[in-house]
Amino acid sequence: MSILPLARRVSLPLALSAALAFCLAGDANGQKAPQKTEGDVCQDAAALLKVAPTSVHLRSSSPEKPIGAYEPSRPTPAGWSYPTVQDFPNLKGLNWTVSLVDLDNDGVDDVRFTAVAGTAACETSYFFKRKAVGGYEVLLHLSGEATICGDDTILTLRHAGKNFLLWYGPFRSSVNPVEPDGKARRLCRISRQPGPARITSTCQEPVCRAVARDARKWPSVREEATEPLSSDAAAVREVPLASLQIGDAEILNLYRGHPGLLVDVDNDGKPELVLMQWFGPRWGIGHEVLVADGAVFRPVDPRKRWPGWPEDSGAREGLLFMRTGGKTYVVAVTPSPTRPHQARVARIYLVDRSGARTVGEVEMKTDWQVSIDRQPSDRPW
């Protein structure tokens, strides 16, 4: 992909388009409507945050013009220049994407380099300003070390003919103008929280109604979970691992200290041993299934033994077991892939010797509730 400027993309979601309509339209007499004040960007950003589930949805309203990946070995195209590793050694060692945006609103596009790296998915951004004598200098450097990690990110928004920096987190964000000297200040902070839960189900079987009933007792979808969800007591019997013979020393060491769950997973009248370990909300759970070989429990691959068995990643908030109508059901609970902080999905499976069959899904949804703290500060974020 050539490192050349692309046409400006402006694709505003409906909520933001309505919020900006006052700026763009004239009055009944054909007179041009007055421009909104700088402070109104907080209200419009809050309106956008209320309807945009994730930062991916917010990017569609960004004034940034994407250029592509930075490839230092490629020659600079004729008539165009950009920062280089030779001028800025800190650019070495990361995979950068490049975009253009007039961050300081001086009428000249600045060059943004963005990289996401590390197990915590931390973001680093450099905004480079073109110098009058040629070349570039750093206008603003934002490092992700323990700050812009996970779901947090740095976005740009346009309002009333000006660009603003949005420090975005799923639950807390701030709106910040940037001056030509690189100084950023905060106009406001915006908080949002999931509202009351709404439960929907794709099936009418008794197990689905039971899962929907229990889902109302689950913690609301939020940034941090404190513990995994628990199974139906009628479906499992907890046993200490010391009382069992485990035919795999590595698994025994890994799950030592966690209770074993005796569950008739495949409804054949013989209990399997399920071991689970909670790694927290970011990494979810890990689990092993063991079957009895005489007096010894040995691990099996449930995906091969019962085709259709849910993956670990598909049960990030819990792998539950529910006993209803004389059968044991497996319930895999995970945040919604499209609305991770607003919904969780419980997929329900019935397992027998032929495999794991999907019975249906129960989803717990919420809407965002947004509030604005309009205390400005000379310090950003």
C-alpha cells in the first residue's frame, strides 16, 4: 500500500449526525446557523459514547485519514515525506500504522504513528508535526505503559470545525484539545455504566428458562469480574483432588488447590471429573475434563470425545453445569463479541456420546448510562 494521503472519510453514526445537525443547517430564513461552542463537544461525545458499544464503532466518526502500515525500507513517494526511523530511533522494533489528522488545528495535517504491543495490548502513539524548515518533530507522545492498555485507546473526534483528542476507556473517557505547541488540556470527563439488565432467549426449553432466571442474579457486565460464575448445585458434586487418583501429574499440579467437580457431562450415568481454574476477567477460565479409567481419572480432549464442545475462549466468564428435567446441560458464558461491556451470552449445550448439541442461547443486555463531569483542567486526561 502506498504511503499517500487518502480522501477524508466522514461517516458519522446517526446519533452524532443528529447532534451536529444544528451546526450544519440554516434557519427557516435561510441564514447560516451559529457554530457550536467548544464545550458542546463534551455533550456530542457523550451522545456518541451512549450508542457506540466499542472503540471500533467510534472510529467511524474519526477525522483521521488512514495511510497504511509503516515500512521503513520503502522509499518515500515523490512529493511526500514522513518521519523515519533514522530521525526517530524509538520507532524501531514495533509495527506501526500511519494516519493523518490535524491534531493541533493549525490547518496542516499531522502524522500519527500508532502501535499496539505486549500481552496487555498496550497502545503507543506519536503525533508528528511538520517543521517549517523541513522534516518532523514530535507534537505529542502518548505511551501505553500501564495506561492505554486492553480496551483503552486514543481516538480523534471532529466538532464544529476542530479536532479533539478522545482518551477512550470503556467506562471512562476524556475530551482534550491540543494546542500547536503540543500542550493538551482537558475539557471534561465522560463516564458511562451499564444500565438495568434485559434478558432475551432463543429457546423455550426448561433449561433455557432456568438459565434466564439465574442470569438475573449474575453480576452486571462490567470491566472487572471478581470471581467466576457457579454451577447449579444439583448438577455437580465437589470433591477434593487429594481424595482422587489423577493420572496426569502435570494436570494435578496445575489444578491443585481447586476443587474437582464430579459431573455426568454426557448423561450416560457415569460422572466425569471437571477441573477449572479462574484466571480473571482478561483471560477467563481454563478447564480439563477427565474420565474414569478404573479407579484413575485420565484427561481426554472433550472436543474429540464430544464434537461441538465449547472452547475455553467461548466460556471466558464461566463453564457451568445445570441439571433440569433429568439431564445435565453445559452452559458456556462469555461476553458478547460485538458488545463486550454491554452484554454476555450463555450458550447452552446438551452432551451425549455422539457429541455436544447446541440447545439455544440466553443473552443479558444493558444500555449505556452516560454522565459528564464538566470540570476543565490545564492537565489532560
